[in-house]
Amino acid sequence: MIEIKNLRKVYSHVARSGKKAEKVAVDGITLTIETGEVFGLLGPNGAGKTTMIKMLTMLTRPTSGEILYDGKSVTSEADEIAVKRMIGVVPQNLNFDQDLTVGENLELHARLYHMGRAEREARIAELLEYVELTDVVNDTVRQLSGGMKRRLLIARALIHRPQILFMDEPTVALDPQVRRRIWELIGKMAQDGATILITTHYIEEAEAICGRVAIVNHGHLLAIDSPENFISRLGRYVVEWTDGVHREFRLFDSKAEAAAFLATLDAAASIRHSNLEDVFIEMTGRKEGL
């Protein structure tokens, strides 16, 4: 379990006026991620998502607040090493050695965790089968498709059997078929007991695979709930129309209410079921992923 208590991060920067100022990237966020949960972190660009991931993975320290892993706070170098063995990270950007083979990249990462030869070989073979890359073990990373590279990132992050996995935009720039294969893989990891925190710009992705999501904006936590509960609270039906320039929509609890409102419009409009993207736009006022 991950507990985040009143987490705050402030950066120094130079304001437009040329004077030194402070920028609050994360402002007093408190939340808990349960063991075995697939948890989504959603927010517009600049909302504080990446800063939170950096603090959770110890790439930067909080200005104030506390992060606990299974009830233990990272307060010493020994604690930090212990936590780093618990976590795996799937970064947004590909950071392989492009000239090494798939197997060699995994071998290198396993050695960094001081795994013995027999353990390394067994774990690499297991993971290659797990992410369906056994047939390309001797291909260089340059030879792989985008989807294969993403699956290799996941295999590398799992090499030391982490209990917690951070995934930053795991399906960015992938086609829909490959994205759904990654979704299936994430579901399988959760079934195998991993706790997974995902940041994504694809709202439908969070709706499909996350048990709960947190919506953040301007460093503040707006709300946490399951996608289903978010949709139920704000309305299950949407009337959607355009004013000639902008897309407009309004949420309703029932189809009858939506139809009654539709009848009042003097514009081409339609009724559909609402989704998490509608909730996101309603709460943040901005649309992600465009």
C-alpha cells in the first residue's frame, strides 16, 4: 500500500517579470493506493502528475509531506534502497541501448540488481514469454516495432519482481490494437498481485483498466473515485451539440431528461451514454489527449 500525506512540491523559477518566484507543482495532496490496485492519475498538462511520479520514485524529494510504502517512510539511505527494490518504473520515453539485443538489455538490467546467472536466465526467459517477445530475443531494439518496445519496457521494469509498478504513459503513440494488448498485460500483472499506478492522456484507457482514478489540476487533488461512480454522479446521458465553432455538451441522470433538453435546442444534436472523458472535461475544463 502507498500512502501519500499532504504532499507538496515547490520549485524556484524566474517569473515573467524577471524576479525570482516559486511555482507550486503539487499542493497538499493526500491519497492512498491499495495493494493490488490499478490506480489512474489523470490531469491536464502541468497538473502535477509527473512531479508526483518523480517524488514517488525518489527522483526528487518533496518540499513537505510524507510518502509511506507499507507503512514505512523513506527517511534514510537504507530505507530508500529497500523501497527501490519494491518498485519498478515504466517510463514514457524509450531509454534502451538501441544497439543491444532484447536479451542483452534485460541481462544488463538484471545485473544492476545483482541477480545471479541462473536466476537471471530463468527470469529473462519467463518475462520474454510473459510479454510475448521470446521470438525476438536476439533482435536489436532498433528492429522492434513500437508495441514491442513498450512491452520490453514492461519486461525490464519487472525483472526484479517489484511489488509496485509505476507506468508513465505506457501506451503513448501506439495503435489501438497494440494498446489493448498492453491493457490486457496490465490486467494480468494486477491479477498476479502487483500494485500499479498509471498516468495517461487517454481517458478511455483509465476507464477501461483502472479500479479508481484521481483527477488533479494545478497541483490540487480534485476527486478520487471509480470511473463508474464518477459517471453515475455526474450523469449517465449526454446531449452533445455544436454552436458552429465549439463542441458543447450537458450531462443528465436519465434519458428522458436528456431528450427533453434536446427538444429545446435549435441545432444538430445527439444523445449518448456518458464516459470518463466527459467527467474529466466537466471537472477540469480542458480536454486531454488532443
